[in-house]
Amino acid sequence: MRLSQSFVRTAKTPPADTETVNARLLQQAGFVDQLMAGVYSYLPLGLQVLRNIEQIVREEMDGLGANEVLMPTLHPKANWVKTGGWDNIDVLFKINSRTGNEYAMGQSEEEVVTPLVMSRVLSYKQLPTKVYQIGWKYRDELRAKSGIMRGREFLMKDMYSFHTTQADFDKFYQEAKQVYLRIFSRLGLVAKATEASGGAFTKKLSYEFMVLTDAGEDDILYCEACDYCINTEITKTAVGAVCPCGNGTLLTGRACEVGNVFDLGQKYGQDFDLGYVDENSVKQYPIMGCYGIGISRIMGVIVEKYNDELGIVWPKSVAPALVYLVSIPGRDNAALVLDTATKLYSSLQAAGISVLWDDRELSPGAKFGDADLVGIPLRLVISDKTLASNEVEWKERTAKEATRVSLDAVIAQAIAFK
């Protein structure tokens, strides 16, 4: 992407009245634009980050054997009445149609995925099965806050699994838990699988995946000597108590939920009276699991975790580009600088390296400032000074100083950096 031809716009000053780091930096760096409280437009760089997060999640869901689908956002009232959600979920957006019908804006997918899947599953031989989607959700939050970490409109991955036995479900539940931990690791986050209550319609134990951050809304107790972690809302254990593992004491921290897994039991199959025939020709209801990951929320959490006084510091796995290429024509050899930058831009792309080329007519200081603000992992600079020695200035976002790399070697070194 060439910045002179793009929709990318940064701001010299942060937006007013922003409470969190992600709200400030994502808007100032031109990743998102706030339309109203809890609702954002994702601009080209922000959309690319979302797509990168999606891709990591999609690869891992496909690896679990789940099939991707895309379900509607607009749901019929009748489905939510059957499950009890219409009158019991206070964040549900409800719409009155001029036809006289009422609808819900999807805040989760159980009411859609259960009839979708179970109308196609007739026999136990067709189970287990898993489906997932990545789509927008809507929740009528009384106070949307924390930037894109808590919105009224947000992007989420939902997966649902359907099983014939509790044992089969339990096995897959643990597999999904480990895959979730791998996903967050690939995203550059350390997530703790935190024990929590099972939500409004099930009393079963669930796992919430928490990332420590001061911008979070949950308090957790955790042990640094093992993986033990629990939400303070469901325990009377105090800070400083000995961990159940016996090797550490419990610490407290503020955290943000980035994913969850729930054991839904047989509730939704029973609500819709949709089941399958078992090996004895008897109707049974499936045991279901729900597995969510907040795609857009993760983007905000990453910014909360990776930033400095200059701007965002994106992990390579989700950065909108790997290289921020800066061309500084100067007074002498302007044509040669532009020609060299053009060739390097094309060569990097041909090597499979994503590039954001700052070819705007701005001062070097303004370009360097935007490079730090936007937070792309590697900055390459071509100028009169570097061409005099047939080199490129190389500076990683986390490094204090820049170095020089030969023009002949920069592609190979960038591939290794990738």
C-alpha cells in the first residue's frame, strides 16, 4: 500500500475524552474511527489487523475439524422466546418491523445454530459435528467503554460442537481449551484459562480466557507457579492464599476476557425439541458446547499490551504490514531515490512481505513519527545518504537505534526477520 494513494490518515494529537490506550492510539494512528459510543468504522490498516487475527483463528478452528459457516444477524423473535432469552437477556437489541413482526439482533448464535445444525442431523452416526462463524454481534450495553474492548457492535468468532455423550464432549472441550491457548500465543498474548460460572442458562463450570491488563473489567486470582486461575466473583479465596498446586501463592490482577468456552448441556436441543436417533432408535438431545473469541476486542487488548510513548508496537503476527518503507528524495538524486524505493517496494511484495510505503510529500520527521505511531515492526529508509553507500537504513520498532543494510542483502534479511 502506498500512503499517497491510501485512505490512511493519522492525527498529530489524540482524540479528546479517551479513557484507554487502545481508544487513543487506534484513532490517532488511523486504524479506527468512532461513529458513536461503542460503534467504530475500521479503516484500511485496522481492517487488515482484524483480518490477520481472523486468519490465525480460522486456521486453528479448521485444524479442530470445524466447518465455517456464516449465519444471519437478524433473528426471529420466536427462536429467542423458545430459549427464554427474549425476556431474560437485557443486552438484546429488539427491532419492531413495519410488518408487525419482532426481531433480535444477534448477540450470540445458539438460537440460530441449534435449528440450523440439528435439522440436518438425524442419526448418531452424524455426530460429533462442529461449526463456526466469524461475524458481527450486537449488544445493548448501557455504557460502552474501553475503546473497541467493549462495544455495542463487535466482531466475534463463535464455534458450536454437538456430541452424543458427555465423555466425547469432555474430550473435545479439553482439545478446544488447548487450541485456544495456542491461538492467543500466536497473537502475542499470554492468556490464562480462568474458571468461571457458566452464564445465565447453565450452572456448569466454564473457562474464560483472560489477559492481564489495567484496561480490563475482571479481577482474577492466579498462580505464577502453575496454570491455576479463577475469577474472584466465584471464589472466597483471598489474595496470598496457597495455590491448590502447593507451589505458589495466589496473586490478584485486573484482566480482560478475550475468549470463553461453555458446556451448554442439552438445553438448546430440548428448547427446540430437535434431537437425533441413537443406536437403539431412541430420540436423544445433543450435548452442546460453545466457544467464543472476541476478534475486535483482541485488537484492542493487543494495543493495551504493546505500546510505548511513541505509539503502537504491533506483534509481527497481526501487524497491518511487516515493513514501513520511507523514501526521502531530498534535493539531490530525487529520481534515483524514487526509482530505488519503487524497485524495493515491488521486490518486497514479490517476496511475500507486506509493505506500507510512505511516499507522501512530508518531512522526514513527520514520516518517522507516523512510522512509530502506526507501529509496524520494521522501518526501512531510502535516502540520498543511504544510496551513497548502496545501503538501506534498517530500524526495528522495538530497537533504540537504526543500522545499515546493503541494498543487495535487504530482501533476504527481511525474509529472515519475517
